[in-house]
Amino acid sequence: MRSLSLFLVAATALLAQADDWPLLRGIYPGQHTHVHLLDGKRLSGGFISTTDANIVIRVRTGDQTFAKDQIKKISVRKGSKRWRNAAIGAAIGAATIGILFAANDGGDADSSFIAGAIVAYGVIGAGIGALFPGYDTLYRATRK
């Protein structure tokens, strides 16, 4: 049992130090990319290329190269998260209006009005949720 605990501690330490820079090779050219620098700046643009030492993205002013040691994290936009965010927004909108009506014992409203309000707020919530595309963080600098 003691050796298993020691193994788990060692494995956790190794995973915490794992370098996820090679994941950047999976970004396709032109994919919208956020580069967060150590000095707090964030630049967004289309992915151009990556090497073992740097990443190149196209921003409004032209192609910019960033060294790995300047970067805090890199994230890419994933369009498929819009559906998830829309579903979450719809659930929040519908649940909010449902809770308000339930807390007020429905007031003087009939059930068709309550159902309509739940649907309306669900649609509004879905629209708001779809506005946020979602980003996946592919690289995060390890602290030294």
C-alpha cells in the first residue's frame, strides 16, 4: 500500500510538470488563437505555425512571433462549444423564470402564460449562450 501511494505521488508530480507544447501542432492554419503573455497582454489572431521554441499568429498588424518563454497560455476557439453554451443558457433562462414563478406561487398567471415565459426566457438564454464560442486551453506555462 505504501508503494502504491509513493507511485501515485510520483505520477502526479510528473503529470504536473508535463509539457503540453506539442499539442499546438494540432491547431489548423487560420484557427482563431489567443496568446496570453506573461506581462498580462493578450493577442488574438489566426494561427500560422509553431516550432519547439515559438508560435506565430497573424494579428491585424501582421505576423507576430512569440517565444515559448514569453507565453503564459495559449487557447483556441472551438466552434462546437456554441451548442453547449446555448443549451446552458437556455437551461439557466428557463430555470430562472420557473423559479421566480414557483417562488411567487405563479401569481395570478395561468399555466399557458408561465409555459410561454419559460420558453421565451429559454430562447433568450440560448441566444446569449451562443454568443460565447468557448475556448480550449492547449498550453499553459509551468511555474518554475
